[in-house]
Amino acid sequence: MASNTFGKLFAVTTFGESHGPAIGCVVDGCPPGLALAPEDFRHDLERRATGRTRHTSARREADEVEILSGVYEGITTGTPIALLVRNTDARSKDYAKIADQFRPGHADYTYWQKYGVRDPRGGGRSSARETTMRVAAGVIARKWLAGRHGVRVLGYMSQLGEVTPGRRDLSAVEDNPFFWPDATQVPALEAYMDALRKSGDSVGARVDVIATGLPPGWGEPVYGKLDAELAGALMGINAVKGVEIGDGFASVAQRGSEHRDAIDAAGFASNHAGGVLGGISSGQPLRCSVAFKPTSSLRLPVDSLDTDGNPVEVVTTGRHDPCVGIRATPICEAMVALVLMDQALRHRAQCGDVGDVTPRVPPGKP
Amino acid sequence: MASNTFGKLFAVTTFGESHGPAIGCVVDGCPPGLALAPEDFRHDLERRATGRTRHTSARREADEVEILSGVYEGITTGTPIALLVRNTDARSKDYAKIADQFRPGHADYTYWQKYGVRDPRGGGRSSARETTMRVAAGVIARKWLAGRHGVRVLGYMSQLGEVTPGRRDLSAVEDNPFFWPDATQVPALEAYMDALRKSGDSVGARVDVIATGLPPGWGEPVYGKLDAELAGALMGINAVKGVEIGDGFASVAQRGSEHRDAIDAAGFASNHAGGVLGGISSGQPLRCSVAFKPTSSLRLPVDSLDTDGNPVEVVTTGRHDPCVGIRATPICEAMVALVLMDQALRHRAQCGDVGDVTPRVPPGKP
Amino acid sequence: MASNTFGKLFAVTTFGESHGPAIGCVVDGCPPGLALAPEDFRHDLERRATGRTRHTSARREADEVEILSGVYEGITTGTPIALLVRNTDARSKDYAKIADQFRPGHADYTYWQKYGVRDPRGGGRSSARETTMRVAAGVIARKWLAGRHGVRVLGYMSQLGEVTPGRRDLSAVEDNPFFWPDATQVPALEAYMDALRKSGDSVGARVDVIATGLPPGWGEPVYGKLDAELAGALMGINAVKGVEIGDGFASVAQRGSEHRDAIDAAGFASNHAGGVLGGISSGQPLRCSVAFKPTSSLRLPVDSLDTDGNPVEVVTTGRHDPCVGIRATPICEAMVALVLMDQALRHRAQCGDVGDVTPRVPPGKP
Amino acid sequence: MASNTFGKLFAVTTFGESHGPAIGCVVDGCPPGLALAPEDFRHDLERRATGRTRHTSARREADEVEILSGVYEGITTGTPIALLVRNTDARSKDYAKIADQFRPGHADYTYWQKYGVRDPRGGGRSSARETTMRVAAGVIARKWLAGRHGVRVLGYMSQLGEVTPGRRDLSAVEDNPFFWPDATQVPALEAYMDALRKSGDSVGARVDVIATGLPPGWGEPVYGKLDAELAGALMGINAVKGVEIGDGFASVAQRGSEHRDAIDAAGFASNHAGGVLGGISSGQPLRCSVAFKPTSSLRLPVDSLDTDGNPVEVVTTGRHDPCVGIRATPICEAMVALVLMDQALRHRAQCGDVGDVTPRVPPGKP
């Protein structure tokens, strides 16, 4: 089979290669009645795009979204919404040299093993170019979640290489190219990235995402838990190697008396759980954290093989990001939004909008 | 909807509550021709069971598996395999007191919010009792994977509270109640757990799983990546708060020149990736690591609410594990096996057993 | 893969062979809060059962349903509902002779070709015994549909061999063993069936199902249309060879001016469509009709092969139905109910209980 | 949810409205290594298209297929294949008058009830325009099935209104605009259709499809039976009201001794079953038959309501087919091919290409 569809009830099918004629997606299951226009996609796609600062790949795509279906007179109709983005700045000749080489740390080798054939131009389907459509689909999810439930999804970079933020001021995040929550560190980060770029090397990053406004009750036991689906969604982003919910790996050395979040009439006293208990949202803010590896496309040579099994020294000369984590913040946000959207619809499928049962009052919310 | 089925082509549907009459599962999609008998389940279920040592819950279940269907004369027939385990040692009266209280850190509150009704006996569906059936289904997957592909899945505890192993000797793992890979530390761990149990508190743990023998090519871009499905499967285990593949969060501070795994004629020079590139297995050993939080069911009191919103002090007196991570090793192994089994079948659906393309020779494997 | 699950949001997974230890099902996705007890299953299972009259197979199963999970204090909790029925009257020795023969018109040959192994006792998985669990799951669906939406599903036999009812009096259906809507014909049918049974032959049948009380709006374009899912569900019943919706094959020779159903303020003027337009319910009664072939298990000999490819003459001596259509009425009703239940939940997933849009007033319903 | 994806392992997601900017599809799960070019789609799309003869709607679409992804250097790569067809001859102003009216027999009313909003231009998503993409996806399935398994899928019209073919000569089918298997009747059919068109009325049709070359073993018990999936696929085509497999409704009046197909060393002696036993292909030719209703879009007036509930007289003046069945033959073929393709992949997922079991020799095939 193949698995290019994300979500069960809000189902996003993406297609397209990095250097093919276009990338796109079909969003199936969007509720009818949502206002939607091409302009809605601009802000988030711009945040994700390369070529906006010197700290990301120089590839400069217009990323103009064409809505091909599912919207009539500016309103979603309940039929599938197809979005199309033409590729315009693909330089495939950069990849001629590596068409028969396996770049270490890349999907070149595994795609070739799996399929016996691969599109080497820009990484083909394995390129992060595909995430454009995740962000686009995420825009629809975010709009519905915000309008109907007041849910907001906010991401920021919480580590760049070995650097961590001095403080976590979410209002600072959109004012610098790193989605960094401590404005005072931005000049140092600029210098850090400039030095890294000159060295020809790359570095990893960590991104945190917070979602607020979730009602309690989203998430499905036992194989569709909210945290499990978030983990799958985030680990599925290119270059991700780890995912945490709430206190994550720090929980290992904690005591139960420390980790568990007491409850009183005012609500929860802490949020070690990260907003999920038993795989179901508790109504607290959702907290997750994602580890990005350093990219493998470097100007520094490395040993590898070609498709005939001969040793080669690979040097990557295309346009690449020295830290993929920088552009990953909107992608992480989008994946969180897609998971929440899907769970929102799944919840009302089984439990109803108005409930098959008497409505309940969460603690701390009169 | 609900999500009590795991896997797409090797689909495991589990059912049952901790203190209901029985737990069970239906395994749909198992290839025909596999030898299978009730005895096959004993070893792994025993490894997962409570009540075998003083370091786990005192509940002592027989966990006898009855095969209800799908096997004829000791051979799987390709029809669904139903497995049933009767609950025999449920003491529901222990839970009468907390039937109308929310235990902090538990699913009590979220199930009640989601469904408006819950089975409070032993945690009902949210109990780790359900993982018995994951282990049982995992037995079938492991048997097929081993017989057909030579795949082995091995787990061990890699951290208990703040204690880490001095060495990672996999041959020591099955000889102690902690699945600990350093025999010299076992007496100290016994003392550690005895003190913890006396204190009434609990502690977290980390479990590592390695799978060897995977061919390259398993895993599906872009939303069914092998690492993404592993992350979802592992995060979906009760009490898990974090998942890593390969170097995981350590990748954040690495340089690309350090992280990428060079290749030569003898194979890969290192395994920072953990056996997955672009979401597809590389043929290297698969490496993942899982964080378990400390359980919330403690004899130590904590503030909470009852179902009427009144403040209560909750004390849990039932039989509980002071470290759920101890019994989690076989569960983690089972989930990894279920993911691999499903991906093995998915791979041959699209790419064929003998390939729709010319077979390829991986490096280092003449 | 395998396909032993029916439905997407109200997902019924069945298991079990005709002569295995038990048959059962897991119903996943049932809304919480529905009252459910073992007694609820008795009426419909009795209607489907063999051995109640001389016109069906002499096998006499108790068909006692045990609820293994998903119900607490008589109320569904939203977790999977497992139902178990033990097989008690299996006479497997009747099948020893045909264990290595292919009965023409049966699944013997195709299962053996597909899987290379088969359970020959009573037809194994291909037996109509499996439909017991469809009826059981249908009971849950019918109860919810009736309670929440006022939907009723009613079936009757509309043809037995070459005999058709003189009138369609639905109040007569439950008063005779044929689900026949014309009481005056029952004695003649008894004689007809007695003669058929003596001849050792079998005959086909047609069953009609009507569902009333459906709101407009259920059904999903374009590959989950209500009529398409009904056709798939009904054709999937053992021995079914044809399905019609509304006027069915009679539509072929109709003119458009005759077939289309005019609408006025009082509602629809006719119902040629059978309650579905564009794959979505119109609010009119749903009408479908199903063709059952005559069973192939006869005392009359027929040429066939054994598993070594040698010619054999097959004579079936087990207990069989001379007309499988007789017991099929409750099975057809159940499959219609399962489709409607699933579509009801799917509709509210996308469009909401209270609607993401302004509620609409259907014509004729002020 | 929504259901715009067809198939599980060969998954076709379509999008687009009749008068939107484009229609398209994403084919996910296609095996790698298949040669594919835009020219491959021409023949079947031309067969399906309107405007080629005076007997179908006058709308004349170029139906040029653009391959947006999944093909590299003329070969499928295993990644999703997106196909796009721009709409060029949409005359939306024809529909202005009926934007607030419900055409009886159409999806107008049910879409409006379901979604609260609809795209009235040309029927929007409910238009048969969508079937263009089914035919396009079917081209890929047919090419793979033919190349790998030698499967051929052939359809023809078996009834037009009250006219039936005098003989069934499949070689005649492609030589007339009706896919009619009796060349001698073509002039009479031309006259019949001319008279019908002048009358402003429409008529139904029946289409038969035969698939040859299937191996035994395709189809999945018990809810993914080959015949059940065919029934669902064919009933899901616009305007279909009935589906038969093999002898279909004629089976009702047959005796078992007549219906069952004897087997000898030369193979099956007859094919009443239509190539499916127990939901699994037997290796015989697959036979199905489909009933199309007469279209409801007529120049003849009919009573209806507008969206405010006021009585109106509806007259349809757009370009429409007087018999939708004429163009339906390639659509039926495509749906059969999509079902077979999906089942082929599902079969090898569970049972393997080379089998997990010893290969078997079907009777009559040494």
C-alpha cells in the first residue's frame, strides 16, 4: 500500500516531488460552511518558506495556492478541497551528479531499495518540499479549530544546536527568523548561524508546540490516543528523531508524587502531563517537544556508494538549510493542528456535538 | 469513531476492561500457514505479568490464552484469530471508594469528560491490563517475522529513576526481574525498589528496543513512515511520555558531519539514524527508546475533586506497580513487532515479494 | 490484508468458524450511554436461527450472547463491546468425507486456492454461521437508531423460487416462518418447501428491506454513497447474487419522466429512487431488494474434484437449509442497520449534530 | 468524515466539481516500475467523453491529463500519482435558473440538506464529470493488471430502454457509439435515440462487464468479498440502481441443482456464479451487470420546490445525456478494474506473491 493520506476524518492526501511540476493536496472531510480563500494560506506558507532569510535554503518558491475544488462562493461545501502549488524554482541540474550516488543520512538509499527506482531531483518525494502542503492543510484545520472551539496552536524553537532560550516569551517568536522566544539572543543566533553556514556543516534543533483552548475529551483509547497520534504526526516530519509530551524524558527520573498534577476547584495545579491523560485531552494546554537532527546535505565530503556499489565521496552542492529546524516551527504547528482537527471530528462522531450524555462541567470552569 | 484497532494489514483489535469478565483481541490479516498454539503465548505473557516478583503489582492473573478462531489443526488459516483471556483475580471492591473521585494523573477524569460514564473498576479500559493482548498479538507477529525474515526484537530497561546501566549486556536482560542489561547492578536495584515501595511513591523508567534482521525497504512515505508509526505505537503505551529513534534528542546538539552515517562496501560505518532513513528501514538495526512516567496510583495522598466537583483527598490503596516501566519491556517489544509486521505486509502489497522491479543488492551483503 | 471489519465509525469485527469453539464480534465506536443487556439480542438471533422450523437446517444452537466488555452497569461506556457466542451443536464428523473434496457452488475451492489451507468443518469461516454476529451487532445499531432518530428497519421475503406475494402486508411478516407478507399463501409455501426438501434440491429467494424514519442527509459522496454501501453490505451476505435500490433493474426500461420523483409542499409524490438521491438519503423510506441463490449443499450428487485433482462425485449429507433466503431476512435487516448506523455517525462527524450550518426544514415536514 | 477515496491499497482520491477550475485524482499505492505516459489515458477518456456523437451531451471537454507526480522518466516510482484535467467547456450560466431550485431525481435537494450549501453549477460534485477521473485511474489499474496478470476487463451495453441485443458479439462493441454487441441493431438504436432526444425524455440502460484472466484467490472474506466490493463500486456510479453478479436475480427462481457449477478435470462446466465463490475469485470469467436509471434532467417540466419551500415547475435546459448508460460502459469497466487492482494487492499482502504456502494448481490448468 502507500500512506500519503494523513488523518481519518479530516483526511489530507498530499502528492508531488521536489522538482516535479507541482505539489498539492486533497483535504477530504472538512465541515461545510467555513470561509476559505487563497489569501488564507499566505501567512503560514511564508513562515515555512525557504529563501526569506540567509539562514535557510536559497530556493525561492512563490508558493501560490490555487484552490481547485470544494469551495463555492468563498465557502467550503463539504466536498474535497484540492490545493495546488506549482514548482517554479527547481534547479534539477544540481542533482545530476548525485543521481547515481547515495547521500549518507538521506532517503536516497532506502527509496532505491524499496522501490528499485527513484526521482533524485531535489530528493523527490522525500524532500521537505512536501511539507508545504501540510502547512496549507493545517491552515484549514487551524481556521476551523479557532472559529469553532477557540483552539490556538503556537510553536517556537526551544533549542538550536547547544543553545537554549534564556526565557520563553511567546510574543517574541514571530519577530525573528528563528521563531526564538528570547529576543535578546537573536543577534548571537545570527552570528552562530553565519559561522555554521561558512563551515559547511549543519546543526540540529528542538521545537516546542503548545495548543490552548482544547476542550477535555479529545483523543481515542486505546490506539488513537491524542498523544500517540501527535507522536506519530511529529515523528513523521522530515528529520525528526524524538518527540515528547509534557515532561517527556524528564519524567523518567521523577517521582509519582512529583509528576502527577493535583486538581482543585480552580483547575489543575500543574501540567506535567502536558494536557493529556489516558490519551485524552484534559482541557489543559497541550505541550509537545520535537527533536530535529542536523541535515545531511553538506558541502563537507563523506564516504558512500553509488548505485553499482562502488565507493564514492559525496559532496552536496545544491541549496540546503544549515538547520532544518528553523523552518520546522510552522510545520510542527500544522501537524498538531491536523491531529486536533481529526480528533475533534472523531469525538463528535462517537459522542456527539451536544453529547449522547448529559454535558459535564470541567473543574475550574463554572 | 473509536480506535481499538492497531495496524492496517495486520490489524489487531483489542477489547476488555481491567475488571470485566475477560480481555481479548482479534488478529486480522495474519498470513496463512503459520504454526500457532496456546503454548506460544506463555513466555511473553509471563514476562509481562504482574505478581511474579515483589517489584510489581500483587495481582496474579493466570493469563491463559484461548484461541477461538483462525487456527485449524495447529496452522493459521488466513481468517481472523481471536484470542481470549479471562480475568480471574479482579478485586473490584478496592475501587468502590474512588468510583466517584478523579485520581490525579489518571484517565479517570478524561474518560468521564469524554464519555459521561466510566467503568471505575481497576481503571476499566484505561488499565494496563489491556496491554496483555498487545503482547499476545505481538507473539504472532514475532513468530512470523522471525520465521520468514529472521527479524528479532529485543528490549531492555535503560534507566530506572536516576539509575543507568553501567554496561549494555543483552545476555543479562532475561536473568533479572528488571530486564536490566548490567547484572552487577541488580542487587542495588532490588534495594532501590524495596525502599521506593516502602515510601509509597513511584518512579519513572526508560526502555530501549532493538530490532535486528530487518531488510531495507520497510516503511511508507510520507504518513506511514516506519519511525512515525513506531513513535505512535510506543507513545500509545500507557504512561509513555517520550519516544526517540536512533540518537533521538541528542541529535539536537550534533553537527551534520557527526550525525550522518557514512557508507562503504562493508555497510554503514555508524548508526546514528537508528536504522531508518526517510521513514524507510535501511537494513541496519532499528533503535528506539521510550520514556515511562512514574505511576500516579500512590498511597501518598493528593488533592483532587469528586464527580460533583467537591474537593477530596485521594489515596490509592489497590494493588499497583511502583514502576510501570519494569513490566513495560515486553510491551514495547510487542508494539515494535506489530509495527514491523504491518509494514512487512504493506511493503509486499505495493512492491511484491519478488519485487515488481529487479532485486537489489544492499551494500555489504554480496 | 483481511477484511473482517465492517463499517468505519461503527466498526464491527467478527471472528469464528462454523465448528470452532465460538463465534463473536467486537463493536467499536458505539456511542456511550446506550442501555444494553444480553436479553436485547434474543429476539433477532431467534429470528435468524436454524432449527426453529422444519424449513431450515436442523442445527440447533442456543446462541446465548455473552457481553465481554464495553458495558458497565447496563450502559455502554464508549469502549469496544465484545460479544461471544459459544458453538454447541457442531457435528464436524459430517464433514470428514468432504474435507478433501470441493463442493461445487461453495467456497471450498476458492479458500483452498487463496490460502492453501482451509477449515472444512461446516464451511469454516465461509459458513452462514458468521452472520449470527452481524445480527447481534445489528441489534445494537437498531437500538441506537430507533432511540435517537426513530429509524425502523423492516424486511420480508418478496419471492420464494417462482412464487411472489399476492400482497405486501408488513403486519403479517412475523407470524409465519417465511417472513412472508401475505398470510393467505403460507399454507401453500409450507407445502412447497416440504416437497422441495423431499426432492433433495434447493431454491433461491428474494428479500426486500425498508427503512423508515431516516433524516435527509445521510450518505457520503462520492465513494461512500448510502446506496453503494448498502449494495456492498447486502452483496456481502452469503449466497447473495443481486441488489437493487428503489426501482432497481426495472429502471432500465423506464423513461426519465416516469422515474423521477416530483416534489411538492406535501413531500415527494412517489419513491422510484428508493429514498436515495446522489448517494444521500432524501428522507423518504429506503427501499432495497436482494437476490439469494439456491444453496449448493444438496443430497443430489454432482461432479467435482478432490484436492489432488481427481474426479469425485459429491453428495452433501450435513444439515442444510433448502432455502437460505428464509433465514436471511434478519440478516439483511442487520446489514442495512449497520450501514445506517455508520452513516449516521459519519454524517455528524462532518456536519455536526447541531450542524455547522443553519438547520434546514425538509418539505412536507413543518 | 467524507469518502472521496476509493480502494484500500490502490487508493484513488478524486476531487473537483463539474464547473470548477479542474477535476483530478491522486492514485496512491501503485506499484513502482510501471510505464505510464499522458497518452495512456486518451483512449478510455475519449470513450467516456461527451460530445463525440449526437447521442450524448453536447459538452465537449478536451480531457487532457497532466501527470503532476509519481512518474519519473516515464516510470512510476511508487509515490502518489496525481492527475489533473482542466475544465474548459463549462457553461455555468445555464444553471443560474436552477441554483435555488431542486431538480427532482437529482442530488440537488440531498446535498443541500446534508451540507446546507451546494455548488449548483452543473451539479457540482454530484455531476458525472467526476467519473472522468475514475476512468483515468482505471487506466493505470488496467495497465498493471494486464501486464502482470493478463487480466482484461470488457464492458458492453446489454439493454437500452426495452431493447436487448440479438447476440453478444464482443468484437462489435467498439464499432458503434452505444457499445452495443449486435452490429445489426445499431441503425435501429440510432433512430430510437433520435426519437427519444426529440421527445425531451430519457431512458435507462443496462451494462454488462466481463473480466477474464483472473487467478483464483482474489477477494477477502467476509466484509471485503470480491462480489461485495464490485457491488459497492458499481452502485456508486451515478444513476445506478441495481447490480448483479453471475446469474443475479435470475438465481431466485433457480434450483440448486441448476445453479451450482460442476467441476471436472477440464475446469468448470458452467458459470452461473459469475466467477466468484464465497467472495473469492474462482478463476472463471467475472460477470456483472448494472442497471442505469433514466436521467432526471429533462426538457419536460416537473413539479418541485425552491430552497424557500415554494412550489416551482422545473425545466432543465442545460446540455444533458438522454441516456447516461451510453457513456457508462468505460466507467463500469474502470470501477471493475479498480476493485480487481485493489484486491490483487490485498491478496499479495496477506498471501504473498509466491505464497506463504505451496502453490496450487487449479483444475484444468496443468
